[in-house]
Amino acid sequence: MKVYVVGIGLIGGSMVLDIKGLYPEATVYGVDLNEDHVAEALKLGVIDQAAKLEEVVNADFVIVSVPVDVAMKVVPQVLDYAGEETIVFDVGSTKSPICEAVANHPKRRNFIAAHPIAGTEFSGPSAAITGLYQGKTNIICEVEKTAFKLQERALDLFRAIGMRIRYMDPKSHDKHIAYVSHLSHISSFMLGKTVIEKEKIEQDIFDMAGSGFESTVRLAKSSPAMWTPIFKQNKEQVVETLEEYISNLTQFKELLQDDNYDAIYDEMQSVNKIKVILNGLKK
Amino acid sequence: MKVYVVGIGLIGGSMVLDIKGLYPEATVYGVDLNEDHVAEALKLGVIDQAAKLEEVVNADFVIVSVPVDVAMKVVPQVLDYAGEETIVFDVGSTKSPICEAVANHPKRRNFIAAHPIAGTEFSGPSAAITGLYQGKTNIICEVEKTAFKLQERALDLFRAIGMRIRYMDPKSHDKHIAYVSHLSHISSFMLGKTVIEKEKIEQDIFDMAGSGFESTVRLAKSSPAMWTPIFKQNKEQVVETLEEYISNLTQFKELLQDDNYDAIYDEMQSVNKIKVILNGLKK
């Protein structure tokens, strides 16, 4: 099995580590514009060989794991070079733009639009870990546009690394993911900003930060290079979620200003059911 | 050593578990209006005996770990009953109101105002765990108002369970903690609310939630009974942090609406330094 990973970081790197564990005969080729990343990935054993895009004609799988704006150019290029049996998939957090970008490509049937919902706040080849995808969800969009034989092989691979498959149209994906992922990142970044700004004038504030703060600002460690194009591509949906979030925060603030503590209690109690929802996720 | 814990939940329960581990000769007495909690704490071995407030005259330590509004009544009552050598401390997340409530108590010198910054999103006796305070910060307010000999014994106990001590005046405590703790809780509750509201009309949205969402909404599992009085007591500071947070979110939304992606990138990159700050916390 020949697997190419284009963009060797957390997402692609973790995926090929699992593939290497499951298929010892697999050879993993790494393509990355950043030569340091290629060298690091070779040294860490994440990839077996450095490679170029042009070589993918014999690939079984090409994982395009680059920022979503770069994927808009790279996926069509990879498809240009792809062989008849080559499966090309992306892993981006937005799905409408990439699906539109390849809609009329002559090798559209070699492409499968995927969003494995997994990650950490770290990036680069050293962030690659085994088992990242175990029990996680992989959203597949427009599956009917991928050749049936290739679909089957791709889904077998996703299931082999432990993923549950969910099918969704690209627009629904982008709308829903704005709530459960994109908004979380902005809420976390802006929480970090608010506290850092305060710290400039109030020393030692972080000495008082506990595990709760750490949990809520964890995503503020995420890569701006990865996230800026995601927000750009999903602008409309993200703006909408932000408006709802700001409106909820403003309402909470007003309840506080009005000393309406019964309503504040009720608000929190009603959100407490997130416990049950999150436990459901772990099933 | 006789230790009384008034309010047997996560905070007080975890503290007496550590005390029992360190001082096998200690007897832990539990006081709680909730009889189920007393029975549960006895069964779990969190406390050795059920007790009443009136019995604290021979106590070495009385830990008052009740919601901050309840503490306003209970701490003065406990002080009324306290013996000459009894150390009474609270553990609340607001410090000005409790310090004011005991300011003129004849046994003010038996009280030490404490805020051990530790916790989880769980509550009740079954949430009590050993080692919760290891490496965590304990903020002590108005230490000079506690009898010197009693200060010393209290600080020895806090250090024995692994805590670092920081001294702060109550007003500064309440101002800073609004940023690094109270705001995080509201941001998390309102994030949960925003997504739950959306889910009512968009099924299966939670199927797409990953570990990032889980991390940012973890605090939305917290107890409304504990948090409502905290927000009430620290209303002014919390409203101020909320206004700054809402303003930062609104500004981010406007950058997005203006397609100013360079500024969005810069915002996120500048908040990324939270990595270094959080790593510093772990030292």
C-alpha cells in the first residue's frame, strides 16, 4: 500500500501513524513545502520517504491535510496527477468550498470529502500521535460523487483506524460545525484575550488560574494559520453563531444587572443537561 | 486532631480525604443539612462521624465548604461555637463579603479567609477525591486578622496537602478571580446554551462535537446552587469582565464581517502566548 500525506502535521501525521501500525507493508510518502517538517517527520518515523506531488500516480491513498485555503489549490492538483485507482481525500473543517472546487474536475470520482473530527491544540509533525481517531466521527460529504469501489476502500480505511462514519451534505456540515467547533475556538481565543489584556495592568492574575480556566482557554493555543482560512471559508455561519453567542452572553449580563438570580439559576440548570449530552458522545 | 467539615461536597470532602491520609489519628466530623449527603459521606469514608455545628468547641479545624451565600450565615455561627484554639476557614470563590461578615465578630482571630483554587465540574460527597490540592494555589485574605499561632497551624495544613500560599486583599482577589474563574464559567454556560438551542431545531449536531467542544463546555456542568451566589456576590466585577469579553467577541465578529483576515490572524497569534502562560502555571 502506498500512502501519500500532503501536509505533514497533527491530522495527516496521526493518520499515517495509525496506517503504518495497521498495515506494516504500507509505505508512507510525505509531501510538505516546509523542509523542516519533512526532515522532522522522517526522523520521527511519521513518514518513510520524502516525495513530490507529481509522484502520486501510483498512490493508493493521498491524504491532503493542509489548511483549508491551501487545499483549494492542492486537491485539484493532486487529482490532476492521480492514477485511476488513487483515492484522494481532504480532512478540512469546511466542506462546501472544497466540494465546489472539485465539482467539475475530470477525476472528481477519485476524491472523497472527509472531515475527521479529532485533534489537539498542537500542530506540526511532532504533534502526530497514534490512536487519535479511535472512536471519533468522520463526516463524509457528497459520498455519491465518489466512485463506488473507491468509496468502499476509503471507508474501510477510516473504520480500520477506529472512526464512525456519518454522511452529510456540505452545507449542513458547515452550518453545524460552526456551532460545535468553530464557535468554541473563537470563544476560547477571546477569553484568552480578555484575560491577557487585564493581566497587562494587573500582575499575577494567572497565578490564580485553575484547571477550569485552563480547560476553557485550551483551544486558544490553536494555530492561526489553520484557523484563519476556516473562519474565512465559513464566514456567514460563524458570524451567525457569534451573534447568537453574544446575544446569550448579553442577556446573562442583563439578568445579573437586574439582580434576577432566579433566572440565572434556571439558565445554568437548563444548560447542565450538557452533561447527559456529552456522556452520550462517549458511547 | 479533630476536623469538622461543614458542607460535605467536592471541596470540603476532598480536603478531609487528604487530611485523613496525612494524619491517621485525625477524626473527621461531618455537618450537612442534607442527610443523604451525610449518609453517603459516611459510607464513602469521607467523614468518620456525623455531627452538629454546636459541637465545634473542641475542633482543631472547621472547614466551611458551603455555597458563598450560606457561608455568610454559617461562618459567624461556627465562630460563635468555636473554642479558643479552633481554626475556622471558608473556601469560597468570593472573599470581600465573607471578610466583611466576620469583621466585627468577637472571634475574628479564629477565622482565616481562604480560597483554594481547585475543583472539578462535579459536586456532592461522591465528587471528593484525594490529591485535589496538590500543586494548587490557596489565596489567603487578611491574614493579619487571624491570630498568629492559628495562622501558622492553618498554613502548615494547607502546605501539607500540597498547596502554594498567596496573600491578597479581598477586593483584589474578587477582581482577579472574576477574570480567571467566574468569566470562564459564564463563557462555558453560554456556549452550551447557544449550541443546545441550535440543537433543538438541528438534530444530530452533537454527533459532530469533538474534544475541543467538550473542553470549552466542561464548566457548564457546574452546580447552579454553587455558582448563582458567587455571581451575585461578585456582580460588579463579573459584569465588567462580561462587558470586556462581549466587546472582544463583537470586535472579532466585525473583523470577520469586514473580511479583515490579517487582523484575525494577528489576534489569534497574539493570544497564542497563553501557551507559555499556562505552561508557567504548571511549574
